[in-house]
Amino acid sequence: MNEGWLAGVDGCPAGWIVALVRSRGEEVRVRIVARFADIAAMPEAPAVIAVDMPIGLPERIGRGGRGPERAVRPLIGVRWSSVFSVPSRAAIYAPDYRAACRVALDTSDPPRQVSKQLYMIAPRIRDVDEILRADPAFGGRVFEVHPEVAFWRLNGNQPLGEPKKVKATPHAPGLLLRRRLLVGAGLPPTVVDAVPPKGAGPDDLLDALACAAIARRLAGGCAEPFPTRFARDSYGLPMAIWA
């Protein structure tokens, strides 16, 4: 197993929150970066980067979104709605929300517009997509994950009974449950219970740490893709959520 650094990454109001962990041990470093490309320049040079953001954008979308979304929703029970349906590449790169909806209607079957929640993260999706296409060597280290699927895995392949937010407000029982799972996965309580850095919320920190826990599994060869036989987009980027 690689003994270097690994990274779990989640989007946050300030850009990206990065939880850097070792493949073994309790050392953790948490940082905020403005652009996803900034991770490539980090002195830790993480060997595996597990990011909560879609990777691989098809030209057309079928019912239920990409294969990864369809594969993981049944696993996470009532949290299924946290897995957004990603539209086509052209819709993600549309100049505004109305244009994205028009393009999405033309590139989906059955025709479907883009949800406002998904469109809000379109700049983050483009941020990841652009560097993965521009730098294949860096892209080989980057894997798509989803925090709720990560917590499902850390919870013994069982859905979580508590949400992390209720009406956009942090939900204490849900956050406590996730903290317990992260500590059980070997992350230090001092980090799990820490105040997040400026520009990130408590749920952003926990999600980045959950992604880091999957990065460890990826480095150890014990993570699996959903779906198992995943497709690639027209640029060769894999469309799979790993856990």
C-alpha cells in the first residue's frame, strides 16, 4: 500500500475543502483551495483523490441519470434524493440556467430539465472536468465518490437513518452519527470534532473526511465501483461512484 498522502475532497462555499490523510496512521491535514487544479500543486501530492463531484459527462442522458446515480440510489434508502441526476455535458457547459434547461431537454430521454440544485454546482463540475481532460496523468489519481454512499459503506452497507441537514440547517443527530462512523473508520476525534476552516460548514468537513476514508480504501484496493461494469464518456473519463 502507498504510504504517502491521500485526499478526500468536497465542494464548499470557499471552493474545495481537502482532507489529507495518510494511508495508515492518524495524521490529517485540512485545507481550503479555490480551484480543483490547486490540489495537483499541493506539496503532499496525494496519490489518490476521492472527490464528491460527478466525473464523466455523457452526450445524452437516459431515465434516472448516469449509470452511477442509478446504481447507488437503492443503496442509501431515504437519502436517495441527495444523488442528483447529472445532465449531458452540453447542459453542464451551457452559459446560464435557462440555456442549460433547453439543452438538457434536447439531450435527455425522456426530456428533462436541469434541477436548480444541480445547476448550482455546475461550475464545480466544470472545474473538475476541465483539469481531468487537460491533464490525464493527474486524472488517473482522481475518483468520483459520494458522501452518503461512503457513509453507507462505513455503516456496514446500511443506509443512515438521520440526515445531516433538515431544511438547510445542520441536524445534530445526523452529524453525530457521521462523526461516530468516521472515528470508527480510524480518523482522529480531534479532527472529526474540529471546527471547520473558514469558508466551509460542519457538513463539508465531515463529507471531505468521508471521501478521505474511501480514498484509503481505494489505495488499499478494497473499494468497488458502482456500477461494476461502468461506461466512459467521449473523453474516456469513467462514470462510476466508488465506495
